[in-house]
Amino acid sequence: SVPPVCSGAPTAGTATASSTLACLSQNINLSLTGAVAASGLIYQWQSSPDNTTWNSIPSATLASAVVTQTATTYYQCVVTCTNSATSSTATSVQVAQNQFYNCYCVTTPGTSNTVDNIVNFTLTNSLGSILNQASSSVAPNFISYNNTPLDLVQGSASNTVAITMGSDVTQFGAAWLDFNRNGLYEASENIGLSPTSVAGGAIVTYTFAVPAGASLGTTRIRVRGGSDAIYTTDACATSAYGET
């Protein structure tokens, strides 16, 4: 059925978000609950850093909108009835900004076992300091460690990653470092990729440079090994075997 024509000040309802804790580049779907259903309505979504000063979001002129953000933001929608030239504003919703280190994708090997894995991982910086991390082969073969950070120098070229592979006869490895600290392991941040397999127990070493413009502060490195097939530069891709 056709909704009635709006009259008076429309009921704008409450703004809702598909997520109230967002990562960089994450699409956030905004919508209204409790809003009047009528024809002749105009919608304008707005954003604010403090729930006080509001700015209209270009092209967000429907009852729903899709946005991304880089900091904690409030959203509201101004609903106007063209027939009466009056407006109402929906109750705002806050979407907090998640820390970038909580936003990395989780990889999933198709099969977990005790031979297609990483036995040990070593990161050595240009100053000769070493971060050493023994790993495991426990399903689902995705493990996140919070080590004491190792300093890497902007512009340094003689840093190395060494991966000790599991005992399976076919082992591939790869590594990424989030130089710009945006919560993504981009293809340009791939610092090592094995073009050929190595035998079980072998150590694969990658030498990499730190960009001169790398962001300062603590970040994360991703190490993958134990795959029976060569990894791609997609740090999030599923592999048939292996550990991340």
C-alpha cells in the first residue's frame, strides 16, 4: 500500500548502527527505528565528533546510509516533511573506533595437524636485537601473541624474519608487517614469500627493509608457514594447511 502523505513535524525515531565498534574501512550501516512511514519525506544524515557540532554527510539522503570512519563518531538523521516544511531529528547513535590491533583478519587452514606448522619464529632488527617466539600446532592453527615489542628503525634495510617449519616434507612460508598501523596486512606490506617449498624442519629467512615513512608506534607482524601450496600476498587467504 502507498504510505500516507506526511503532515506536521515527522517522527524521526532513533538512529541505529550495524556496529557500535568499528574498524578502519569497515562499512557501517545506519538506519532508523520508530520513524514515521510516509511519503514526502526528505532525509539528511549527519555526523559529529562530540554529539554537539553536526555536519551533513554528502549523498546520505535516504532513510538508511552506509558510512566509514577513522575516529569515534555520532550519527543522527534530520527528517523533513516537504508538505509542512517542518523537520525532526532522530536520537543519535555513537559508533566507537576500535583499536587497529584488534581489527586484523583471522586466517583459517582447511585442515589442522601437527606437521604443517611453524615450530619457531625469530625477528632480528638492524641493531642485532632478537625477538624469539616458539609456536605450536594446536588447532585451529591461528595464534596471536603479545610480545614485548622489538624496535625496528625507519629506513633500515637489514632486518630479518626466520621461520622454522614443521616436519612435513612440503612447507611454504610468508610474512607481513603492518608498517602504516591501519589494521590491515596489505599486499605492499608483504615482507617475505617463499617461491618454492622447503623440507620439513628447514628455516626460511626473509630480509626486509622498513620504509622511511613507516608509522611510529607498536604494530603487528603476521607470519604464516606450513602450507602445502605457495602463499599469495593476501594475508587473509585460507590455506589448505599451515599455521598463522
